[in-house]
Amino acid sequence: MVKYSRRLLIGAAAAVALGGFGCPGPPKQAEGKGKPSEVAQQGTTPTGGSFRAALVFDTGGKDDKSFNASANAGLERAKKELNLGEDGTKTVESHASADYKTNLTNFASQKYDVVVAVGFNMADAVKEVAAQFPDTHFAIVDADAPDGSKNVAGLRFQEEQGCYLAGFLAASVSKTHKIGFVGGMKIPLIEKFEAGYKAGALTAGFDPSKQVTATYVGDWDDLSKGKSQAKQQFDLGADVVFQAAGKAGLAVITEAKERGKGFYAIGVDQDQDYLAEGSVLTSMVKHVDSAVFDTIKFAKDGKFAAGNHVFSMKDGGVSLSDMKYTRQAIPADVLAKLDKLTKLVSEGKVRPPATLAELAKFKAPTL
Amino acid sequence: MGSAGNQGFWFTALLVATLNGAAPLLLAAMGGILSERAGVVNIALEGLILSGAFAGAYFGQHSALIGLVAALTVGAALGLLHAVLTQVTKMNHVVSGLGINLLAAGATRYLTLVLFPDGITSKSLPPAFYLASAAILPAALAFVLRDTRFGLRLRAAGENPESARMAGVSILPVRLVAVTLSGICAAFAGTFLSLGETHTFSRDMSAGKGYIALAAVIFGKWNPAGAAVASLFFGLFYAVQTQLQIRGLNINFLGVEWTSPALLDMLPYLMTLAALISVIGRATPPAALGQEEGSAH
């Protein structure tokens, strides 16, 4: 028995060693045990007001060509335009929700000036860590700033506005009079996308309960399931499918591309039109990059404002992509109506629903 | 709506989704059977699928065939690693399997960042190729297990290694071969995800399929035919889950949304638990599963 448990222990140690190998893990709590570079960096900061900004990603990673990639682009832009220098920016990806606090604390204790948490899941961790580091500027994307906090900015988006236009466009170009939606997790944030999209379809004359199908993958990683859901929606008559499903959603674009002419996907968060030229009708672009850039810039200029910041179509926070590859295939009258609708939404004359409950009460404008 | 033609579409869509959903589970489950019937617990299926998917996509950028061969090689190597860790160094089977899963998750994540941070596009293999393989493999495996000398030895290694050794069968090579083949099967299942379906690799894209495959092994009572049926059932289940959503059907009862995808995702695991505690028939694992050769008695 003793022998057995010792063996188990060695095995467990080996497993941990194996698992640890090759993982660019979260930076260790810098207490002399960190990697040499981190320790050195700690020793040499902050000399003479060099401004530094860091991003903490959720478990998704910045290679998602979408939400995280956009946030990272904002940081890269800040690095270039605000001359943040070689060590001025840093990112870390969380392996699990247990890492949020460690990652945030790590950057704050290394005296980074701005720490941006990319993803609503980190709201609780931000609240806790921000209270411990009152001199550090924090921001969280897609969540509210904690009540009364003086050093946290909540960066929120009115995604329903962009989704509304996407739904209108999708329904307007659909030849089968059926369109679809593939979401990631069934959470209020993604239901907001569904609600806006369906309202847009309604505005184009669709009956959302019959002519718009919606499914949820259940996570952001399962490309196979995302593809299967897109396939089934296309098979059942939809010819445009909007995805808001992270990496799983990339498979929706693959499926549209494989089906070829007459089938479209709609991209999300970043301009994904280029991923399958001509097969991505448009993308519902959420300018997380601008929000991140602005936050860093304001902090650098001493104009950081705590509290909630809402980015909407009016200020360019959300928009449709330029439709570089598909514009010529869209009828002129549809484009004209889309422009008109964009204006109405920007001016606040049309308020797309942000929840499925609001969708039920939504009255479509006549164009 | 409701026309005969639409009904036909509905059925075809369900069938295609079922087969596509079942194929990777089934292929990996055959790997699970090979390993477990030889007496080696294999929870490494998840990591093997992920590694296979990665190698397939990375080496399949110019030729899907090269990707396939590379993936099977990686699967064989990791399978052999699991076999050596458990049989030669006598590591606990679950710990070794867990180690391989963590290694696969960490290594593919790291390599993705280093080799193709901006994503990757691979060539593709026709899904029909995988569906055909999934149709043939269970029958072939059943035949090997039942009617060949290797199959007899493999089963002996899993049921009663002591007696097998008395009869002059050397267990170690049998288990090494069985677990290596197991790795090949699971990696093949992984290439279906990358080369067959999505033509790319993305972190964690195995998304628990290895564990569901293992559930299919248990639910199928460690028999190729049983595991194949279980895989098809789980595949059907995923397809129905999507169809329910497409049709907007919600079943609310006792304040719970029973048709919620999050809830339905648990069903394969619940069914496996039920099988294990003998609610639906009895699931009896190979007698010497997870035991060291000669240490059990």
C-alpha cells in the first residue's frame, strides 16, 4: 500500500511535469521565483515614468481572430502610437478562471499603469484586485465597473445595434427567406446578439419565430459542433448564418465557404470578411481595439475616467464591416436601406432590443 | 414548411449530423477498446485526439495524406508512451493518462502560439473516408478480438494475465502493441476534426470528445459493436439537441429548461454513470483492467 501510494505520487509529479512542459503558463507571482526575465524586469522598473499597459485574456487566447484578437490589436496600436517601448506592453492568457486574480495581481504588483481584463468573466476578480491596488488603472471589457470604484472603467458595447443591421442585411439578401444564428454559450451577452439580429430580420419583413433559427454550441472551442450546427441550419433552408461563437464560430465560416455561391456566414467582433472572401456577407465589428486603445491613451494623458463607458454605433464602437468582397453582390436598394437604418440607429431613433424579452415588444420601423 | 420535401431535408440533416457527430467518438472508442481489453485504462483518448488533430492540421498544410500519416505517427508514439509508462515503469494508468492529456493540451497550445499564431489552413480529407472507416473498423476489431491469435492474447492480457503467462504468452508485447494501436485510432479520430471537418486546428478543439468516447466504451460494455452503437447514439443525441434548438422547442418543467443545451450536454455522462451502477444492464470491465501484471492476486 505504501509502495503503491508512493508510486502514485511520483506519477502525479510526472504528470504535472509533463503538463507543465510547453505551457506558456500564467506568470508566476513574482516573489523571486519568476522567470529570470520577469525578475529582471521587476528590478528595472519604474524608472522615469515609463508608461506600461497590460492585458489579461480569458481562457480564449488572442489567436481567436475575433474578440481577443481585437483587444490585442488595441494594445499593439497603443504600443506604436503612444511609444510605449519594448517592455511597455504585455499580455497573458488565463488557463482557468482560477488564474484571473493571479494574473491581474501580478501586473498590478509589477506597477503596470493600466491593466485591462478582456472578458466579463473577470468582473469579480477585477473588483477584488482593483480594491487592493488603488493607484493602478483597471478596465474590464463587457462588464460594468464595480459601484463606486475610483480606478475601474467598465467598457461596454451596444452590440445589439450592429447585430440589428446584420439581421436586416441577412434577411434582405436571403433568397430562401430563412436565416440562422449560431451562438457560443447561452448567456445574456450572446442572447443580446440574437435579439438584435432577429429584430433586424423583423425589420426586413421576416417573422423571427419562423424564419430565423438560432442554436448555441455550448462553448467557444468546439469547432466540430459549430460546424455541425451551421450545416444543419443550412440544410434546413437558411442561406445566411450569423456566428457569435468564438473559435467554434470560425467553423461556421468554413461551412459557408465549402457550400460556395449562394451561402453566407456573418462574422463577429473583428472584421472577418477576409477569412473566406465572398462567403462572409459582412461582420458585426465590435471595436474592442478602440476601447482598449482609448483607455490606455486616456490613462497616459491623465484623463482616465472610472465608471462605465458605453460604446455604440454613434461613436463608432460597433459597426458593420466594409463588405469589401460582397458589396457588389448586394442590391443597391438594400444598401440604401441599410444606410438609412444605420443613420436611424446612430441617431437613437431606432433602439434595437438587447434582450429576447425586449424583442417581443420591438416595433419595426418602416423604411 | 411542413411539405414532404422539407420533411425529407429534415431527416437527411439529422442523419448527416448524427454520422458526423458519431464518427470521431466511434473511431476513438475503438482505440479505447483495444487498450482497455488488453488491461490498460486509457483516459488519454482526449489528449490523443487533440494531438492527432494538431499533427494532422500542421503537417497537412500541403498534403492531407502527409498530415494523416504524421498524425497517426504522433498517435502511435503517444500510445506507446502510455504503454511504456504503465507497463514498464508501472505508473498508475489514470495518472499516466492524465499526464498525456495535460501534455497534449499544453504542447499543442504552445506549438500553436509558436508555429502559427495567426491560425492555419490545412488540406482536407473527404468526410466520407472517415464515415467508411467508422463503418468498417468496429467489424474489423470485433473479428480481430474474437477470431485471431493476437485478439485472444489481447483479451487474455486484460482478463487474466496470470494464466496467460502460465500458458506461455508474454503479456508486455501484447499490451505495448494494443495501446500503440489505441493511440493510432484516437489520433485518426482527431484528424477527422481537423482534416475532415474544419481544415484547421484550434486549441482544445477536442472539447471533451475523448471522454465521451470513453463513455461510449463503457456504455457499450467494452465491445466494438456496443461502443459503435453507443457512439451513434451520442451522435444522434447531439444532432437532436441542435434540431430542438432550430425548431425552437423548449420543454419547461418544474422550473427547469430541460431542452437547455448545457443540461443536455451532461446526458452522455449521466448515461455512463447509469450503466456503471447497473441501471441499464450491467457494465463489467475486463477483469484485470488497470492492474499490474501479476500484482493483483
